[in-house]
Amino acid sequence: MSKIVILTGAGISAESGLGTFRDEGGLWAQHRIEDVATPEGFARNPDLVHQFYNARRAQSRMAKPNPAHFALAKLQKEHQGAVILVTQNVDSLHEAAGAQNVMHMHGFLDGALCARCDARWQAPLVMEKTMNCPTCNRQTTRPDIVWFGEMPYQMDEIYQHLSEADLFVAIGTSGNVYPAAGFVQEATASGADTLELNLEPSATISEFAQAQFGKASKIVPSWVE
Ligand code: BV8
């Protein structure tokens, strides 16, 4: 059975009402990356960072999966084990649509992490810097999110899957953030075919053998069919 590795970005959740980062009025237009998505920003002003993620957590808990999320879950079900879903997104819309074993390389809005003892637990809707870690009881709680300059999760497994891929598909990502934006080269180097499904050409469009442009809720279900 051929192996398909799929990478999704904020664009797949846009039609579920969750803001993207670099589109008009996106998250990075409202906040400086260095203030809300770096460990230095968190050390400088944990309240601001918690507010940023509390607002996104509240929004994501009200969001519903769209036809693109459901189409990928269906594809996964039909190709047991041969469809690997990697996401840069920190929402849980893939899981809400029925996807399994989603690899959240940039972390989880619904995850809390202790910066001191590495304990992880389900984040409450509102997180504050005064929250005690349930394991070491210190006030060192942070969102379980991979910030700029931090090592994304499950990288070894992801590179292994890319080395075995027959097809790599990037959906709803602008191709600006590494190492995710470099996955297309890894896949090409292992002889995989490559496809970009996006609203508009990404920064790495020249690396893809094929591309289809349009809204994810339209082009992803038609590609899965
Ligand atoms: C790391 C936190 C070392 C979670 C995020 C130079 C070269 C190489 C690397 C670097 C470099 N300079 C700096 C770096 C490192 C840095 C980096 O890449 N910086 C960039 C800005 C240059 N990377 C890191 O620090 C990473 N760590 O490198 O560690 C290492 C290296 C290798 C191996 C191991 C370790 C950590 C990166 C993670 C940072 N955390 N976010 C959060 O707050 O959500 S990144 C942030 O951007 C999000 O996670 C998001 O997922 C990610 C990517 O954004 P996109 O998902 O692509 O969203 P965007 O808005 O950009 O684009 C949306 C797209 O959707 C658009 O194309 C749009 O057209 C499309 N779209 C919109 N609507 C629709 C649609 N498509 C279809 N349908 C629609 N309706």
C-alpha cells in the first residue's frame, strides 16, 4: 500500500473560523511573534502570552471541523495506517473530524506543560502564570506549544515517514516556517511525488511537482474523492 504523508497548516482551519498567521489581519498582524511565540517573550511577559493562547483556546473550543478535516479523516480510515497526518496546527479539529494519531509537531492548545519538570496535562480553558504544576507544584506552567527557537515534536518519526513516503501533500500552509517548510524537499529526495493544496501558491511552491489552488473545504474533498 503506498504511503501518503500529509502536512497541514492554519489554512485548513481557516474555514472553521480559526485565524491564520500570515493572511490579511492574521495573528502575526495582531501580535509580534517575538512577544507571544518565543520562550523569551514568555519569560518577559507570561501574562501576555497566556492571554494570547487563552483567546485562541476559547476560539478553538467553539470551532467545528470543516469538510477538509472530514475528508482527511475519511482518507485515513480507508487507507489504514498508510496515511500519516502531520499538522503544524495546535487546534484539535483533525481529531474532532475523526482523524487518528495526528502528529502535532507544534504542540497543542489543549495541552499544559511544566517548564521545570516537563509534566504535561490537559490545559484548562484559562491558563495563568500563577497555576501550580500538579507534579512539582511550582508556578512554572506554560502552554504545551512549540515556540520559535524550540525543537518541534516527533521530528525523528516525521523524517522517517518522509523517507518512506510515495506521496507528500501540503495543505493550507504558507511554507514560511521551518523545519515543516523543508518537508517537501525531504520527500522529493526520497523519490516521493509532491502536491500542494492551498488557497494561493506558498513560499515553497517551486518545490512541488503538482498543485491545486482553492479553498480547502472544496479542493481537499475533491482531491480525496
Ligand atoms: C526550530 C506556535 C530547530 C504555535 C509556531 C531560517 C531557516 C530555517 C529555519 C529558521 C530560519 N530562521 C529562523 C528559523 C527557525 C524558525 C523559523 O522557521 N522561522 C521562520 C519565521 C523563518 N523555526 C523554528 O524556530 C522552529 N524550531 O527550527 O528548531 C530545529 C530545526 C530542525 C529540526 C529540529 C529543530 C519552531 C517553529 C514552530 C514555531 N511555532 N507557532 C502557535 O502559536 O500556533 S509557527 C506558526 O507558523 C504556527 O505553528 C503555524 O502552524 C506555522 C506555519 O504557519 P502556517 O500554518 O503556514 O499558516 P500561515 O498563516 O503562514 O499560512 C496559511 C496558509 O493557508 C496561507 O498560504 C494561505 O494562503 C492558506 N489559506 C488561507 N485560507 C485558506 C488557505 N488554504 C486553503 N483554504 C483556505 N480557506
